[in-house]
Amino acid sequence: GAVVSQHPSWVICKSGTSVKIECRSLDFQATTMFWYRQFPKQSLMLMATSNEGSKATYEQGVEKDKFLINHASLTLSTLTVTSAHPEDSSFYICSARDRTGGVFVGEQFFGPGTRLTVL
Amino acid sequence: QQQVKQSPQSLIVQKGGISIINCAYENTAFDYFPWYQQFPGKGPALLIAIRPDVSEKKEGRFTISFNKSAKQFSLHIMDSQPGDSATYFCAASKAAGNKLTFGGGTRVLVKP
């Protein structure tokens, strides 16, 4: 159980275009999902917390108008990178909070990540 | 502000040896301390987690040791195998479902 999927697994786009990444909890409901960004050989940096039915909470320094987050259902959150530029190229990872299961109630489970390359 | 400091950055261990990774935190409000394993190009996978009310937790070859007074916790990988070669991250949060603060990561290489 506790499987989180992301789609697509990788995407290449031209500078100036927008890219949407989906994060789904497959076998549990997730009222909260988190979006992270990871550069090569670096740690995960939290970008935003996504709550179902409400606005996302962004970490300091993250442009909310550039990284649009929508959490429309208990199993789906989307991250849209608007007007992408080469510096947005990164590995984007989501996690979903299992509000009822896990060894510790509310544990986060991570998706496989999405590799974004902006040309 | 890096609230969770992880060391070493990299580690080479022989097959069958013990890998030890250390983390130190600053925020005394943290009460959930998970460890994640990440392979290249993949998302992190939860290995083992602990709360401050216990000093040690063991799951298979993985053991977390926790020292609340020192605000430190460590991961021990016993009988290390080549398949354990990965990057390991410690993390901390105020509760299991709250946002995680990650350490910098440790790249472990297990030589056959």
C-alpha cells in the first residue's frame, strides 16, 4: 500500500512553455501533498504544501505565480511550471500524507519524481 | 538556515561492514525523525522512522539510535550489501504529517 505516482516521469520542453506535473495517491486519500525540488547531488527542498480544496502554502523564496499548485481532489495534486526557463530544469518530487495509515499516522510517501529539462 | 545537519557527505564501506550516518537537529519542536533511501533518478523511500520517546529502533539490518539530550540521531546499516549503495537522507518534522526538513544527504557506496 501507500503508493504515490507522478506523471510524466520526464519531460523536455522549450523555454517559455508551461509544463504540468501530476501527483496521485493510488491507494489512499491524501488531504495534504508536498512538492519538492531536487538539484543533482543535492537534498530535497520543499517548495510548497498543497491542501485539498484550499490554496497551497509556499515556502519562502518560491514564486507562487511561477509554480502553480492545484489540489482538486483527495488523490490528485498538480504542479504547473509556467513560462519555464532553463534554470527551472530540475527533479520535481511530490509526497502525499497518508492521514490514516502508515507506521506513524500521517506519514509521507514519495512519488518517483519527474525530471524536467527546459531547453 | 539548515536545521538538520547530516554527516558524512559520502561513505565507502566494504560488503558486510557497518555504515553509520549521523544527523543533528536544532529545533526542539521536532518529534518525528525518518530516514529515506534514494536511488539515482528515483524518489526517496521511507526506510525507518523514530519518535523521541525511544532511544533505538531496529528494522532488519537498519537501526536508528536517538539521543534527545544531544539532539542527534543516527542510522546504522548492518551487514552492508552492494544493493544498499544509494543516497540516504535524514529528516525531521514536528509531527509525522507535517513538512519535513531534510539533511544534506549521504552517498553510500558498498564495495563487493
